Amino acid sequence: MIAVLDELCETYDWEATKVNFNGALNPAVQAVDPNIVAGQGPSALPAGYLRMVPRTFVYLFNGVPYPLTNWEDADFDSQVQQVGIASLARDYITDLSNPAAPVFFIYPPTNGAYPYRGRCHIRMPDIGSSAAASLTGWVPGVNPPESSAVIPWFPNTTYLRTRIAGELMKGTGDKRAAEFLGKGPEGAQGILDRLLQMVDDKQSRAQKISLDRRTFRYNQQGLPDTKNIFG
């Protein structure tokens, strides 16, 4: 069961795995890399961080929220690093090299201790690990899965029972495995597909298409100059 729940965390975004976090940017924090100007991080992310909920990561300047845009590592590495460039941050990258202590960096360096907030999805702790997911309120207990009375965090127990039974059948060569794991009405993938349709149902509200903030900013300075033929 642990492997199945872990796969669900990695692959899909569930309300049960979504948490809020907050803090304050620190203009004095210095990265381990001496070539990175102070004020960019590292700043802590929730333990088990997997990915940010789009358009929810902001910092507040005089009470006004300013969005932070997720960058590629290569974009961050190619930026100028000089004393005196501190300003209002625009972009961020994450460093998940230590899963127990994920962090993020911003650019340009912050010029003030502005509060930030965001929403992200986290990897839920294993049943029996005793590492409570305090931000979600789910407690995994201390007993192993086979003897634990803890209800899994995943909202559909029918899927879990069907999926685990199918995985056991596959491991023993049982021909019914394909039926239990398949996309049929009673198959695990069929159950999951129907659940995902409901989880991601957006018919109740209008949807908005967003342009990539890395290129399309409010002042459009990030747009390439297509009119200058002399470079």
C-alpha cells in the first residue's frame, strides 16, 4: 500500500496533499555558494515538498501581493550576481536535493523582509512512520500498514483495495490482474479515471488562460525586440 500511496502523491495533485506555508524573505541570508549575492536564499519550503500550486506563491509589499514565477535552474544560474542589485523579487527556483529540508531561492535579491505565502503539494508520510503531516492534519500512526487502524489519506478506499489486489495478482501470475488493474468499470485505473474527472472538474467556474510570466510581464520588458534590425 505504501508504494501505491507514494505513487499517487508523485503523479497527481490531491486536496489532501495540499498545504499552506508562509514566512518572510530575508535580505541578509547568504547561500553556501559564495558567488550568490545575499538576499536570495535559501528559504525553507514545507518538508516533503513536491510542487507548487500554480499562481499561489506571492510575497506582500505594503499589503499588495506580488507573484513569484517559477524559473528553470539554468535561468537562475545565468543571472548577474553583483552587490547592489537588490530589488523586489520576481522569480524563484527550488532545490529539492535534500527531501527532508527543501528550499527555494529568489531573484533578484530581496531588498526587504517581505512576508510571503503559498500553497504546495507535499509527499505524505508513510503509514506507521509516526512522522505526522502536521500541515494537513493527517497522522500516520506508529504501527505498520498490515496492523495499523489508521485510515489512509487517499479519499477512495475502493481504488486502494482494487489496486493492491491487482498488484498482488500480478506478482503471483494470476490472470485476473489485468482486469483488476485495467480501465474497465471495476478496474483500478477505471476507478481512478472517474475520480480524477471529478477532482479536476472545472465546469462550475470560468477558466482563464495565463501567459508565461517569464516572457510576458506587466511592463513587457521581457519581450524580444523584433523591430531593431541592427541588434
